[in-house]
Amino acid sequence: MLIAAPSYAQSLCQPNEDYITGCELRNGKTVSFCTGSEGLTVYRYGRAGQVELAVTEPEAGTMQLSGESYSRGAASEYQAMNGKYHYSFTDAIYGNNDASYLMLELEHRGYEVPWLNENSLSHHTINKSLTVSHENKGELTSLLCHDDSHFYGMPHNEGQYIHIMREVSNKYHTQWPESISQCQADTRSCVAIYEDFKQEFALVYFLPVESSEYINHKAYLIKSATGAMAEISLSLFTTEAIVHSLANAFHLTVDGQQTVVSLEPAK
């Protein structure tokens, strides 16, 4: 499902043209692809009221090189040619299904966490950039857009379109698994969830279960405020940590990339 949410405020399109795609680049300039009344696409680069380059495609449909949508995202690529110079623009958004499988495994084991859901944990990457290359010299520069970013949670309107991921990609193709009886009787024997002492992070650890079909004997660190999720090394676990009850807090130390550096039970 694609939702169009173009930002016309940053567009270099004329009033009688339709905005296709584009962005405000991090160098302060704007790139826009627009379609006029004759059906031809125009590429423009510069600032509002000060367009530095405008290229019209020789025939309709030749500027868009590719465009596709799929279960994890959507992507389009456009190219304008001016002599030996090529201007390629990528407009894409991708999603990660790890969160969906984590939720499926929790349900499989009979565990419900109110503040965890597939929407809040889903990771999206918006990839929008302009690449300038020369026919003989190759790539000259690559300029990123302001809305080229990563984000967690429900999609927002940073891009021209936003792809909303399916709840679970395989959910519509396979039957849900039967619940694990031993987990239903004692969930704590199959899932362990810990929070750090500041309650900024939660750690979800799936203990080994023979009949698990999705996630087994893996641990994930989740940032409570954003839903950012990352798999962590099981070498951080100690016997003492595993036997702690769910009510006990943990001290988690993470680096700038939110990778767990240490995991220690709170004293």
C-alpha cells in the first residue's frame, strides 16, 4: 500500500505541472521531476526562483528508469541527461521484517507485551539521493536528501510516498503455528524480558525451545522510546542473568550505534 504525500513547498515545479518526485538536498539546493501538460517530464535543479539546470525528456517515459513496489518497500529511479552528464535520482523506502517475526514468536509462546507491537518496532529506511556522473569520467558526486533517513515506528510523511509494511510478510501465505504447550503453562520458561534501571531499554530473550519455528535462542535490545531494535550477542548472558526473575532490572551499557557493550544484573 503506497500513500502519496509529496512536499510541494520544496518543489521547483511550475503551477501547471504535476510533481513526480524530488527533494531538498543537503547542500541547500532542490531537485524536482515534474510533468507538464504535454506529458513530458522535466528535471530541475537549483533554488526557488533560481533554477540552475532544466532538462526535458526527449519523449514521454524515458526519464524513469525503474519503479517497483513490493512487500518490504518501494523504489523508483529517474535519470536526466545533459550532454555527457547524467543526473540519477533514487527515491526508495525499505522496511525490515525482524519486528514482525519477533511478535509472531511472542504470540507463538503465549506472551503478550502491551507496549510492544509490530508498528512501533518496524524499521524503515528512506533512501533519496542525487548522483551526478560523466560519460567518460564516471561518478562525480552523490548528494543526499534531507529526508534520507532511518526511523522506527509508524511511517511518517518525510518522503513522496510511504510504504506500510504488512504485519507479517508470511502471515498471509502460511498458517499460524500452534502454540507451544510448555510455554503456555509457564511463559517465563520460554521468554525472558528485562529492563535497564532507567527503563530506557528492554531486553527480550527467547530461551531455547525445541518446537520453535521462528526465533529461537536469540536476544534483542529494544529502545523503549523509539522502538529501535537490535539483535545482541548471547555471550553477554551469564547463568546469574538468565535465572533472574522478570521483575529484576538490568544495567545495560550501549555505544553510539545502540549496540550492547555490557549487561549486568542490578545490585
